[in-house]
Amino acid sequence: MRGVRSTEQGIRVVDLVATPADGVRVSVASSGICGSDLHLASFGPSSVTLGHEFCGRLDDGTPVAVLPIVACGRCERCLAGDDQQCASVLGAMYGISLDGGLADEAWVDPRCATALPPGLPLDQACLVEPIAVALHGINRAGVVSGMRVLVIGAGPIGLCTIAAARSIGASVDLVAHRPRRIDAGERLGAGTAIETGYDIVLEAAGKQGSMDTAIELVRPGGTISILGNFWDPVALGLGFQLKEVTLLPSFTYGHHHGMSEFEDAVRVLGATPDLAETIITHRFSLDDAAEAFRVAGDRSTDAIKVVIDP
């Protein structure tokens, strides 16, 4: 079998010996490249197969999306129902610390194989994972129908956040700067006539400037939910304190009112037929993984989501 790894020569497709593990085999149908994959690749060689946004079929033909977190189920946070805060989470994530889905096949814990409904195109289901990230952020922030919500950043997470927030009846505006991504947000129903005094701002860019904009545009007493990854420290400033803003970091996904956010993401994908066509701008074969990573990391390509179909 083949898998994508970061090597001394950069991103390479390497031949791997299939070693069945405890769990079920997923024959991968599609796997998305996330911004965190680009960061991981920049850290240098790794013995782990990349890819945490993936889907495929079990040996019996069942189509599944793979939840990439293998929660221990025993620690205090797991017992409290907050799987995303599991004490061993960073050591038990497919594509991060366990072999992931940028490969012909992957072996996963049976609890992580989420069955997909009939009719949902399998080549779109790699988006279930980023949609679940978006749902966790809006659920943490308390977004409900009728709220005025602002999304900052129109990368894959920001665009999935628009779809997720609109699926529960929120009014959504978008701050973005690149024309293709602004068009994508408008296609998903976001407004671009920016006002002030938003109930909730969903920050999905992970930049100092985006945080400054969030503080400027949220209403006093409002909430900023952090969905973007901040790889560098960020300053908040006096305006944050003067407005008494609530700041809510968000990491992956868990449960909301007893429902798995990963499973709820399947609903959002099915209810938003334009989402995959809007977000997925480039597709490559597994053999072309190095080029796929180059395109995903090159701003001049104007890629939004790059997907590999083995």
C-alpha cells in the first residue's frame, strides 16, 4: 500500500507494509489536506502517514467518514463527555500521531468509523471533519437561530462555519480579502456588507489582524469563538477588556446536547449541496501528493480545499 509522509526530501508517497491493527480497515476514497498538514510537513521528517480528513469504505462496503480522535474513554474529561479534551488526545489522532488517511487504506478504531447515509457522495465526505470543527466552534459560542454572526476568514473552516451557522438559522456576514473566497462565502449565503455590533464573531483565520477585527466588530458583552489555529502568540488589547468580551477557544469537536458533532456534520453536508463544489477547488491522485501539497501551500494558486483521491 502507499501512504503520504513527510521525509528528508519533502512530501513523498512511500510504499508501506500493511500491518493490520486492532480495528477496521477503511479503503480510502478521498482525503483533504488541512492547513495543519502543511504545518506538520514543515516540521520535517515523520514516521506517521499524514491525513486526518478522510472517508472511504469498510470491507463490507459501508461508506464511512473517519473521526480522527481516538478518545481513551476513561479519563476525567472523557467521562464528562468532553472527548476533545481527552488527556491523551494529541497522542491518539489519525494523521497526527497515528497513521492517517492520505493513503490507499487506513486501520481505525471501530468507534471512529461513522456510517454515511445513502446518497451522500463519498468523494465529498472528507469535508465531514472540517464541518465538525465549525459546529464545535458555533456550539461553544452559543449560536442560535436569529443571531447576527460574523465569520472572519474564508478558508475551508471559515466557509464550513458559514454553512453550519446558516443551517441553524443564524444570519451570517463574512470578512475576507481574496475575491475567490469572498465569492465562495456569498455562494453559501453569507453577506459581505459588514456592520458592527455582532452577537458572536467566529474567528477562523488565526491571525493578529483577524483578532483585532473580531474585537472591533463584536458588540459589548459579545462572544468571540476561536476556530482558527494560532501558531504564534496574539495580543488582545484594551478594547477586548473595555467591551467585556467572552473569548472561547475551540478544539476539534465533541458532543452538543448529547449529540456527536461529528455525526451532526454529516447532516450539514447533506443539507448544503453546494458546499463541496464551492470549497473543493483542486483534486489530485495519491501519486501526485507532492504537487497537491505544493498547490495547497501556494497562495498564488488560490486553492481553497485540496483533496487527494487515491
